[in-house]
Amino acid sequence: DVYNQYFSFDSAEGLRISARDTNGTLSKFSTSLTNERLAFNYGNEAVAYIDGTKMNIKEAEIESPLTVTGRYSGSTMLQAPVINIGNFSIVIESNGSLSIVANT
């Protein structure tokens, strides 16, 4: 009974972890783990998941500063940081200036 309160498993859906309240109602929040990905779910929708080497989040609010780093070798910048937002990119140029570029 305790196991069934929190865990479910089958070959198609993988392992799902969720909780029930004191009335036995299943929470809308859960996590699931399959051979392909780790997902954070709300209802039947994966709102965030890790698939291979990439993490996908449908919507996020950042509550502290966001830092995006480029590639460095020691103190030499090999690739400048870039932030992509929709059809635009915020690019730090080699001279230190900041550009907003429309991606076409």
C-alpha cells in the first residue's frame, strides 16, 4: 500500500513518482523516468525534461541573475556567450559590445 501511494511502473510509461493527499487524491505533480528521459510533469504534460544531453523547460521564471558562459581555454575566450530568445540572439562581440541579432 505504501509503495502504491508514491510509485507506479510499467514497461511503456517507466517509473512515475507522485504523491497522494490524506484523501487519496493523486497529486498533479510527478516525475517520470524512462529509458529516454527524466521528466517533471504537471498532470499528463511534461513541463520540463532531460532528453539525452539537453534540458527542455516549457516556461521558466528566473528568480536570480542568469549567467550564460561561452567556451574558454584558460583566460582566452574561444566562443563568446550567446543567449537565444525566440527569433533573436543576444551576442557579446569580440570587442566587448553587445548586439541583438534577428535570426532569419
